[in-house]
Amino acid sequence: MRVTVIDYKAGNLTSVLKALRHLGAEPVVTDSDLSLIESAERIVLPGVGHFAATERLDATGMTGSIREAVKRGVPFLGICVGMQWLLGGSEEAPDQPGLGYFTGTCERFPEKVEKVPHVGWNRILPVVQPPSRLMAGVKQTDGGEYAYFTHSYYVPFNAVQVHPSDIPEPENVAASVTRYVINFASAVEHKNVFGVQFHPEKSGETGLKILRNFLEWTC
């Protein structure tokens, strides 16, 4: 399976590409070639650093191509800032819009007892209803399983929603929850769109399990 990996020049893709190859995928990287998005079987957007760097996606036309691919039903996975980009925007860069697939805005962790940024291993607990396809096989008992995080901004658990035309009420799309200072959405999903705040490529067997679920998911 060919996976188109988006490079917007804000991070090292090596670990993501290595994990995808380990699972049998054939990743191809693009930083501007829209034809690779238009022909994609799967799309992965790894992200680190400042939300403002996603402006490159707009400047190269990749935002529009990704939006059209999502409409066609191509499975999409955003990682870290790549997940945050699925929302309307982030407090980190108020003038830079996200894709807007989900409602809500990313917020900064409040400065309390815990240090900001949130860096290191923490538990991800799948949301039971509706059952998550991305989190299939991840324990729902004993507090869930551990994944590796590094971020200062988060997706509010109760705020992120999608409102497609075929349902009467907004639908919460959190697939897993994590607590650091407060509860936040550590994964989201709706139809063919998925996002994880943690780094599955750095999260051992749990991360590989989640990436495998993404690669094997079919409509």
C-alpha cells in the first residue's frame, strides 16, 4: 500500500517513514507535488513545532488537495500538530487557519503544577462509545496504554465536534482521552479522518498497533 506522507518542512519524518515501512507500507514523501496527494491511497501528515508552519500547506496548494482527497474518502491521519491542523485553528497562531474539518480551537495548557510543554509517556484511554476503529485493540481497562507525547497545545475533549449534514446534532469525535493538567482529546476520528496528539511512531507496540489499524481500515 502506498502512503503519501506530507512534509511541510517543520519536522523530521525519519521515524514515521521507518514505522510505516516496518508495517509493510510504501511511503512516498511530498512537500509540494499535488499529484501524489491526488493519487494517494492513504495520507499521513506528521507535525511538530509551531502551528504557524502549517502556512506552507496553504502556500503550496496542499491544503486544497488534502481537502478534496478527504472528500473522496481517502483515509487521512494527522499526527501531533497534524491532528491540531484538522481543527479550525490554534491559539498558538491565531491568524493561521487549520483545515476546519473539525470544530474547535487548540488551546495552551494552563501553567499549574505540571510543566508545560507536556513531554513524555502518558496514558491514552479509548472512548468506549462510539467504539474507536483507530484504537481497536488498545486496552480500555487499567487506565489504558502508554504513548509518547510532546506538545504545549491540546485539543479540548468536549469542544471538538463535526457537524455533517446527515446528522441532526453535533457529534463528539474524541477517540481517546488523556489527562495532563486537564482531560484532553488525545485522538479523534470521523469517517475517514483520524488524528493522534501523541507520536505513534515513538510509542512502541501500542503506536504500531494504532498505525496498523489506520493502514488496514477500509470504508
